[in-house]
Amino acid sequence: MIAPIPVRCACGKLSGTLGHLPDRRINRVVCYCDDCQAFARWLGDDAGMLDEHGGSEILQTSSANLAIESGVDRLACVRLTPRGLMRWYTCCCRTAVGNTLAMSGVPFVGVLHTCLALPGREPDRTRVAGPLSDRLHGRYALGDCDGLDVHPHMPIGYAARLARLIAVARLRGDHRRSPFFDAVTGAPRVGAHVLAPARLKALKRVADR
């Protein structure tokens, strides 16, 4: 059982908890995809969000397991493309919070480590957040990645675990409990800003310099 993890933006105006979870209800990964890297650069938080190879640590779970207790009005959202993930952050200090699909009927959130109170050392991090299950999209990783155990794309086993996590959450009715969508209408709490293609291209080009 993973104990509740405090959630807090950098300035403290948004706070909450990532709830009491059995291990099977959470999936801890590091994603190296160019979209996650672009999101970090758009926020101006490369150093805080990305590791030395451009990876973002994410705790994936049902959106019902994330409770925002104060500052929900600080939530803002960006989409890198018109059909891309909804990437939630705070408008007060631009702290990344989590990624969701655009549909409230899919009870899923990938909570970014930037808003979580996690220990710095890996053994302690594993104790608090669970073991790291996968490193994904290694083809976008930066620098010398020799010795880095990362899949170039998305492992089949990872996709199966994630699908099961979402299916079970849907059966529990978790899609009706999300801090990002209205419980009655299913509409997002705020509209998403969609990046212009040229802006996204420029953000991704940084990695090639």
C-alpha cells in the first residue's frame, strides 16, 4: 500500500494529495518523449521537470485518486496539438500537475513529479511512490544513454498494465470523480490553450542544438 503523497505547486497556492493506493493502482514511469520535453520547455522548467536525459518522472493512476484540496481555481491547461493530451499546470507559478485525455470518461492522470513531495534518493522514492516500472520513448532521450535501461518506444507489457488500470478504474466509477472535469457535465474545468505548430516545432528543435 502506498501512503498518500502531498501535492503542492511551487508557490503553495494549489495543494492536495495523491491518495492511499494499493501498488496495482499506480504506475511509476519515466517518459523521454519529445512532447513531454516540449511541455517542460514551454513552462520554462527544463531543469525542474527533466532529468539529465530529458526524462519526466510520472505517477500514472486513476484521476479519482488525485484530490486538490485548495487552489483548484489555479488550474490551467495546454495542448501541444489540437488532439494532444491535456497538460495541466498552475497559472500562478507554472508548476506542471498532470496529463489527462480530453475525455472525462477515461479516468486517468499522469501526475508529474514536480508537484509531488518525493524523496530525492531512489530507495526512499521507491518506498514512497512505488517501484519504477518502465522508462519509455528512449529514442528521444538526450545525451549519452549507454547503460540507461530504456525502451525506444512503449513496451507491450506497459501498455497492457495501463489499459487494465484504466478499465478497472472505469468499472469503479472513477470517471465521475476528477479534479480536472465537471462531475455533472464532464466538461474540462478550463479551456485548453493549443500551441501554434511553429511554436511547438521551435520547442522541440531545442533538443537538436
